Amino acid sequence: MHSFNLKIQTELIFGNSRHKEAGTVIKRYGKKNVIILYGEKYAIRSGLLEVVTTALDDEGIDYVLYGGITPNPEVKYVREAKAIAKEYGVDLILAVGGGSVIDVAKSLAVNFYYEGDALDFSRRSVKPKKALPLGVILTHASAGSEMSASCVISDSATNFKQGFRTDLVRPIFAITNPELTYSLSMYQTAVGIVDTFMHSLERYFNQSERIELADRFAEAIFITLRECAETLIANPLDEVARANLMLTSTFSHNDVTSMGKKANLVVHTLEHALSALYPSIAHGHGLAVLYPAWLFVYFEELKAKLDRFARVVFHLHDKDIDTNAKNGILALKDLFMRLGLTTTLSSLGVKREDIPVLADIVTENGKKELYHDQKSLTKDDIIKLYESCF
């Protein structure tokens, strides 16, 4: 087990109707001037934004609005929001939305005090030293951004999509109300379940000498997610499943399941290239296509743990370890399909001739390999992996 530091400063405020407490929560933190970020439609159409602004009005908290943020958020949103935040001299960012809105808030937080290009942190050419505090009202159980140290921003003009990590962007509070997810489509729910799975699956299949505490945390998340998925397929409005799904989203990506490990989310890197080139592809859907294929590439290295995964999560108990491990991968893929997701790149509209471009994005034109603690992938390996998904 590797040495590690774990600093989770986020206050989790969970439960039905808790978003109505936004004003009192912000006042308790001593903040008086807020920029509220939100997405394209939901916050306004649902009346959520009005409830939130009323809560701030009631506590005498000033605010300015910035909305229209789309999935796979572009750096232009960060630049525009920064200009507004600077003009109004805000002391807190409030993200009302899912992972995309929260990622813009996080990038804004570190760029608020930085005079260079807004993508420098995502390019990892500069490390953040200071950040504006941010809070979250979560509307989609998926990215886990409400308690994570990660932030991913895109620039479609250059096929760029990359993330950075710093504890400076962990929100100071996250209000998570499962009721706010009831209006999500089954597709949005499905891609959220996949993304939540992946945050802990990628950590789980990083090397550990034995089954460690982090692995057992991850297995609890997998079991809960499988049960939530099966319940929501039958009844999308099941209250207990919605509540559990929201909590697993938060705890799958807050680094609890990577304690003592060197966490490499390599399939996320493969998918970031995909949705950088094809921004209309939902991140979770891309992961649903790529992850089973990646597991087969690493089958020999991972089969002992895949066998355990199959037994613990899907109750598969074939006596032959190879057969059971393969059945575990197929059971995961089948769950994604039962959620209504396709599992080929062609079904997502990806062109086979773009595979070398995707591999170039991942490897920076062949200059680097995609590192994983079991083995690294070359550009040719990555091309073969993408091709296996057609």
C-alpha cells in the first residue's frame, strides 16, 4: 500500500429539499457576493434557479448569473464567467448543475487569480496556487465533481479535452438533493451510472498487493450501483435508488476508493479524446463502449481481480478463473446494454478513419505512451483498442 494524503474539505448537505437552504449555508460561510453558474435549460425550466435566488435574497446575499453551460464544457465559458466574476468582485462561485457546470466553476476558481491563459491549468503547464471558494447544488448523479479534486475542460477548436487535479477546487459545500434528479431521462441516468462505476472501477483495477480497504469501499459502490441500475430500469422514480445513486456518485470520485493506490484513470483519457473529437458524445456513453474493451486488453494482468469482481458484484461462480473473469466483463457490458446504452463506436457516429486521430490525441502524436501500472499502451496498441470497439 502506497503512502497517501487525503484532504476532503467538502461539507455534504444531503436530503430532500436541502437546496432551499442555499442562502443560510452561504451566509454561514461568510460569503456575500456570489456568481451563480448553471446549464442550458434545467435550472430555469424546473424553477430551481428561482428557488435558489430567492434563498439568497432572503439572506441578503448579492449575486450575478451566468448560464448556458453545455456538456463537455468549453474554455470559452470559463473566460466569459471570469470577466463577470472580476467585474462584480464575487467572493464565492455557486455551481447549480451537474459535472459540466461544476467543472466550469472549478476552472473559474483557479483562473480568478491567474492572469495567464485559462487552459494553462488543464494543459498542466502551471500548477494552481490559489482559488476562489465554490459551492455546489447538484442536479445529476454522475461526475462526482461535487467532492472531487478533478476538473476537465475542452477546447473543440484544437480537439483538446484534459483535466487537472488540485485540492484547491474541492467545493467547500455540496448540497445534494435526490429529488432534483427525478426529471432526468433514462439516458441521462444511464450515462451517469456508467460514469460513477468508472471512477471506482478505474481505481479498483490499479494494482494492490491484496484486497485493501479501498477495494472494499469500491466493491460496496459497485454492488450499490448494480442494484440501483436494476431498480431504476424497472422504476425510474424509485426514491431509495435515486438517493443511493446520488451518494455513490459523490463517494466514487472523492479519492476514498484510491487510498493507498496510484490511481490512473486511463480509460477516461481514451474517452476524453473521443469526446474532444466528437463533443456530442456523452462522456458516460463513451466509457460504456471503451471500458469492457480495455478490460479484455488487460485480461491476463487483471484476471485474478476480474474473477473476484465477477463473484462479489455479479454473483458469478464458475470454477474456471478465466471463464469467470470473462463472464464478469460480459455481465458489466450487459448491464450497460440493459440500461439502454449501445456498446460500439459506430453506434456513436465515430468514423473508423478517425481512429489514428484519436490515438494521436491520447499519445500527443506518438510522443508518449498511455501509462498504467500493469502495462503501458503504445499508439499502435491504442489504435487496436479503438478498432476493437467497432
